[in-house]
Amino acid sequence: MTAGGTRSAGRAIASTALALVVAACLPTSVRPTTSPGGPATAAPTPSATATPTPTRTPAPTATPGPTFLVHTVAPGETLLGIGRRYGTSGRSIAYWNRDTYPTLDPDAPGYDPNRIEVGWTLRLLPGQEYVPPDETPRPSVTPQPSLVIPPAPTPGAGTSVVVSNGGRGGNAVALTFDIGGRLDPALDIVDWLIEHSVPATIFPTGRTAADTDVGRAVMARIASHPDLFVVGNHTWDHPDITTLTAAEIVDQLERTEAVIESATGRGSKPLFRPPFGAHDRASRDAVGAAGWGYTVMWDVDTIDWKPVEDGGPTAQDITGRVLSRAEGGSIVLMHLGGWHTLDALPGIVEGLRRRGLEPVTLRRLLGVG
């Protein structure tokens, strides 16, 4: 190799070494480059193969809880009526609100759904019902229009006022049931009313309520569903009170009252129904003086106590009689021992509601506490 070649080779080696030194001194961060006609982009920096990031499984989405509606109690409202309005039951509303209002706890001894106060805020689920764990679901409740209940007659001083109906022009009807004498199918009727959340007023004789298994069972069901049932006084053993002295009438009423209060925790005053519908001024004076301000009659008589073979009505006859005669304010007379009353009830309640009429208790119809 010539000297010039040696010098050229040396220069090449030196240039290469210089390039390597310069390259080693450059920063290792990504430097922006400019693409023709476009924005600056980052030139990739060689790197080792990246470890893939593990894919995370999304956390399960929580199922949203039911949305409660809040209803503020207005004057004249009842728990049962509020339930009907929203397609639920008064008992369900009680369960949903028992932590806030202890008297609305159906499982507590002090349960009193008839005592709600104006301004209470009640949480409820429209169209749904609360079913306790130890119970089976009940049929859904059909919402109803708001009740319209005109004022009813009020008792006069010193006597018991006779009422055959409540105030007219509204859409409330009272279904009332006497019990005494024939007792089958009393329990089935009461259970049907409970299952379908139909309010009713029961007039037991004291002897039946105290001395028969069926009577005691009926009273127990009444006691456990104060939101549905009201009790009236039907005397001790069903006498014609127009044949009794004032003292004898009072004895009949007070003996029966003691049984009712013991069985249900509530009294029957001011509701009295005279056996056979018999009364006169003297008997009404005695009844009124004893504290029963209403002598309750009826404007729709189903005659369900009479068997078909004796000229009594079939279930279809009973239903037709009620639906053809009942109007706002009506008081319907039936019996827990009626021969075909149980079979007639579904048609009666459905037919009344189809006409815009709604069953209520007598206390509600007459506007008494």
C-alpha cells in the first residue's frame, strides 16, 4: 500500500470513529420529524419488545334498586286508599315505612294502619306489593280513581241515628257481613277478602265470636288485618231488641263489646246493627245512650242467608242484585254464612269497580274514627 493509500485509510478509520463518538453523544429521546405537507410526527425509537398490558375484566354493573315514589298524606286519606290509588296495598306501604313510623309495622303489637297523619311522607312502589318471606305473593291490585265520599248523617243527641246508606253522589260502597247462625263458609269469605285486599265491615254476635271455633278464627283474622276490617255490634245472641228493656239491650251490647275488644283490640262503637232489622224509638234511645250512635241498616239486601231450595238466590242472583241496586253511598247486606256469597263475591267486586264504585269500610263511608 502506498503512503497516500495509508493516509486515506487512516482518515477513513478516523471518520468512522468520530461518527461513532458523535452518535453515542446524541440524546436517546424521540425527536419530532416533519412529514412533507403534514404536521410533525414522532420518529420511532427502537426498543425492546414491549410486554403486553394484561386485559382487565370490567367490574359487574350493580343492578339498580327500585325507585320509590314519595306520597305526602293529605287530609281524609287512609293507608288502604293510598294503596289502591297506586296499585299496591296498604299493608305493603306499612312494611315499606315501618322504620320511619313504628305504628305501621305489621309485625309489631302496636300496628295501627288506621292512624296516619297529614304530612307524613310515605315511600311506596306503584304497581308492586311487599311480600314477607313467610308469605306467598298475592294477586296484584288494580289502581282505582280517588274516592269521593260525601258527608253522611251524624248521630243526634240521646238516640241512635238510623242509616241505610252514606252520603250520595260519591263512589264508595260499604260491603257488610253479619255472622251468627250458619258459619260455613265464613273463613273462606274472610280469606278471600284478605287475599284480594277488599275492605269490609263485620257484624258478629257476641256468642258466635266467643263460643265457636269459626267465630274465634274470624275475629283473629280481623285482628291481624286492621287495615281491611271494621267491626260492628250485632248483640250477644241475636234477639229482637224491640222486645227487650233498656237494661237488657245494654247488657246485650256490652257483653258483645267485651268479646270484640278482647279479640281485636278495638271496639265496635258507634256501629250497631239490629237483629232482623228491628228497632223502634225506645230501643234506639237505649242503644244511643250506651254509646252506639249509628243503627246501621242497608239499601241493598242480598238475602244470601236463604238457601235456593227455599227461594233464596243463586250466586248469579246475588251478584245481579248488588250490581243493579248499588250506587255511591250504598250499604250492602251479606252474611259470612251466606249460601252462595263466596261464589258471588268476585263478580260483585269486579262489577262494582267496573262501574267506578269502590268498597270501603263503614267507618270510612260514614266518616267516623
